[in-house]
Amino acid sequence: MQRIRSFRDVLVLPTTAHPAPTPIDAKLKLAIVVAIFSAGVATSMLFSMNYFMVSWTNVGQGSESRIGAYSGLLAGANPLGSAISGVFWGKISDRFGRRPAVLLSNVGGLICALWLGLSASYWSMLGARISSGLVNGLGVVLKTVIGEVCDETNQARGFSYISVGWGLGTAAGPTLGALLSEPCAEWGWFHAHRCPALLVDLPFLLPCCASALFCAIAVGICHVFLPETCPAILRQRDADYSSVADGETSGLLETDSDIEEDNPAGLPATSSGGAKVEDVIILLRSPLECTTDLDEASLSGPGIPSPSCAAFPATLDPALTTTKSALRETPLECSAMDNSHELNMHDMGRQHEEALSTAPAPLRNFDLGAVLRSTGAEVACTEKDEVLVDATEVELACLHEDCAGQEGLLTSAGPRLERETQDLAQEKMNSLSTRQLLREPGVAGTLAMNMLCAFILVLVTEVTPLYVAAPEEVGGLGASMQQLGLLLTAAGIVLLVYTYTVYPSLNRWLGPLKGLRFGLFTLAVVFIITPMASLAHWSGSQVLQWSILVLAVIGRNCAGPTCMTACSILISNGAPRTQLGQINGIAGSTMSASRGAGPMVGGCLWALAVAWHGIPGHQALPFVLLAILAVAGGVLSHLLPLSLLKPRS
């Protein structure tokens, strides 16, 4: 029996050793954060000016209930468009690649941001918001990118970068919307000077131009730093590169007129000025013996003695015969490695360059290594000291004494390309249909949980500004646009710090399933606390009122990303690797559908609460319903299978 030495041995809980997380490329992190940041700015800047934009268009005709309903419709237009296009963005990224999809989405966001700023009517604003949702596929594509480059050791960190970018965007967006909107009325400098007519007619142009600028920056950074990660695209690209390399190798052979023009002395040459392939590459149809005899001259020379291979054809020009002797002076090295002789490719290349330094100019330009690399050949010395060339059944041929009249042939790497084509065809055959994909264990459940979490979060994001900015007569707090913007900015900063520092450790401790439940139950508590700010407002305590609001918004911005990131990890773990883009497209569409319904439902709930303003506590109605939904989601999360805790092979 093990002896207990102190109470510390009893109290300390056993710990499980976690493997060190795999590092993520800094350029990839930058591209993800900047792209999501631009989307966060475009989405969240409307929250601080949504109420005032609808009031400015006079579509609500001064009615608070109508303004709330139209505000919800305008806020829900963006995710509604994303719900329509989410599946298509997933398929586009699978077909054309992740990188083109991200660039196209950012360009579309730039155009729609300018459209929104130039809109002078409510319906034009609504069209701009719907269009911005249709072209926004960043969440779908970038989650797929993270799922492809991350493993189970760094999943939480990888998906947290989306929350980091979103936190930065949601912190900057409301601030830009609050500070840059209606400059003629809000900026003191314009009181003493004449305000430009453009800003008088379009009071919300400046924040939209700022959003367009961030989209342009995201286009540039993603173009430079975002790599392509789609497996099918990468395999196709490798196949294309191999085909191009084979074509370039076969193009080394030239016509007689080109040879005579480039080499007046009559030396056979290629298009690059070097010797022809068939006159330089040694015929390797049969193994060539490697000599290992050492003599005093070779020991004293700069090269390391090693096997020398078959001679050039005897019919070559004397200049090439001289070069043959130079090559023999610095023979190729056979090095012993792991009890077998393998050709040291590095030394071979070095010695080859040294030997060719004394060769004629045409032959000096010939690059044997490029030919070997372009054909995928591997050169090795066997135990019998024989130089063999063997890789993907590629054969390097040249003129030899016993094969005079034959042209040197470089057969393409056909078997490898055929194998890659078969892999692509097999992958398509093994792909599941959408119905079959949804029947996979846990896939439908995680998608439903993702929809519920997104619906809850976007609903509270819509209701809270309406509650804070609404007049006191209808149960609101009567806050100004600047106060609302500062509140949302502080919440965004907290979101940034939490997701980058706290959440990865929390996920390693709880795991995605328990983290999801923890976030949902925390949200339920936050929703109950939020309407208590009205009690502080009625008592005249501004400090207590804003303390409650700040606490509620901070709690929401910490628990919300915990739920959404956990859902992203579970969705990625449950999907087949070859259909990750498709499943993320479905998740993006369903999540956007719930996000589109959330603001409209939130606006209607607030309009209903305003209509019941004669009932005490009527302003708490939306928050109570949100708390009930959060508790229900936490209970239903126990139905998800435990197999979702690890990525699917």
C-alpha cells in the first residue's frame, strides 16, 4: 500500500496529462481574425444605430411599437440572407477552394456596406442588409478551414480565433456606429461650421464607409496570408503541377535548327542553352556499377571518392568527352546509412555542380537535378553498390553505345496521376447525401443545438439595445446612442479577452459538451439579472443601473462564445473529413436562419412588452422567455452522444 504523507496527498485531485497543443501558423491566425473582424463590424455597427436609422426614415411614423418591429426586421435581414446562401457557400468552397470563397465574400461585403451608407429609405437599407447576408460566407468557410488545419489538441484555440475576431468586430462596430452616425447633429465642430450636404442627406454614411474600408483590408490580408486548405483542391493542384512538370521536361528536346543557332560549334543543346537530355543523362535501363576503389589522387582531391557511373556515348563531341572526364574526377558519393548504401542527394548535387564548373557553357547550363525533381525520381545506392533510379516507374533514357539512334524519353509519372484520379473518384463515390449526412450520429442534434444557441444570442442582442434605448414611459432606460455604443464596446473588449485567454483552458477542463451546458445555464442567470436594471433606474441610482447592465452584458459575452465555440467543435467532430465544407454550410444556413428569425422575434416581443406597459414588469417578458429557452437547451444537450468529443477519423 502507498503511504499517505500529508493531507495534501488526499486533497489534490488526480490530473490528466494533456498533450501540448499543435501550434497554428501566425499568418493563418491573422487572416482569420481580420476577416471575421470585418464581418463583425458590418453586422454589429447596426445595433447601436438601428433604432435611430428606423426613426430617421420615419417608416414607423413615430410609433414605438412599429419602430421596434421595423428595427427587428432590419436587423434580421442580414442573417436571413446568410441562411439562404450558407449551403451554397459551403459547396462553393468545396468546389473552388476556401481562399477564393473568402475573398469573394469580403468583396461582396465591401459593396453592400457602401450600399447601406448611400441608402436614403428604409427599403433600400433592407435590401442592402439582405444582400450583405447573401454574400457573407466567411463564417461557413473559415470554420471549415479551422476544422481542416486543427487537431483535437488545438481545436479550442483555433475556433477561439473566430470569437476573437468577432469580439474585436463587435467592440469596434457599435463604437463606429455611435460615434460616426449623424455627425451634423452630434459633432460639436459642425455647430460652428457648415456641415457638408452629403452628410446632411446621408447621416449614416461614415460608419458604413469605415466598414467598407475594413472589408478592403481583409481582402488584401486574406489574399496574401490565407492558404488553401481544401483537400480536393490541393490534390488537384498537385496533379496539375505534376502534369506541368512533365510537359516542361519533355519540352527540353529541341529542333535541329535551334541547336545549330544556339551552338555554332555543333554541341547538342536545349532551349536553356545546355546539352540535350539524351546526350547527358546516362541510360539506366540496367543497373550501373559503382566503383569504390580509392587511390592517392582521389584521397587528396576535394571530392569524396564514390562510385563512378557509365561513360557518355563514344559518339559525343570531344568537348563533351572532356566534360565526361571532369565528371569522373569528382565521382558521385555512395554513403552508408542504416546498414545500406543510399545516394546522398545533397552531396551528389554539390559534386555535380563542382564537376560542371569546368564544363563548356552549353553543358554547364544543364540541370540534371531539375529533371530528376520534375519526374519525381529518387536515386539510391543499393547494397550491391548499384545506382538505381526508381520512383513512380519513371525511366530516364539517353543515347548509349548499344542504343544508338534511340531518342531519350522521359515518361510521365502516369501511375501516380492515375492513382490520384482514382482517389478523387473514390472520394466522390463515398460522399454522403445531405439526408444521409444528417442521419450520422449526433450531426442533426448538434445542428439543432447550434440553431438554438444562435437564436438565443441574437435575440438578446436585439432586445437589449431596444430595452436600453427605449423611452422611460414604455419601460426602457432612455440611454443615448453614445452610452449604448460604449456599453456594447466594453462588452466586445471583454469578449476578446475571455475568448483568447480563458476559454481554451476552460474547454480543456470541461470539454465541448460540458462547456455547452455551462454556457447555457450561465446565460439563463444573466437573462434574469438584466431587467433588474429598471429597478435601479426607478430608484434613481445610475451607478447601480449601469453596474447591472455591464455585468449582464459581460456575462452574456462570456457565456455566448462558450456555447457557440462548443457547437462549432461538436459539428466539426461529427462530420466526415471529406464533407466538412458541406456540413459547415448546412450549419451556417440553419444558424443564419435562426439569427434571421431572432431579431424579428425580438422586435415583436419588445413591441408586445411595450403594448403591455400598464402591467408591472412588462419589460422583463423577453428576458424571461430567453431564460426558459436557455435552460431547455442545457437539458436537451444531454442527448448528444459522447462520440462527438473527438474528431471523426
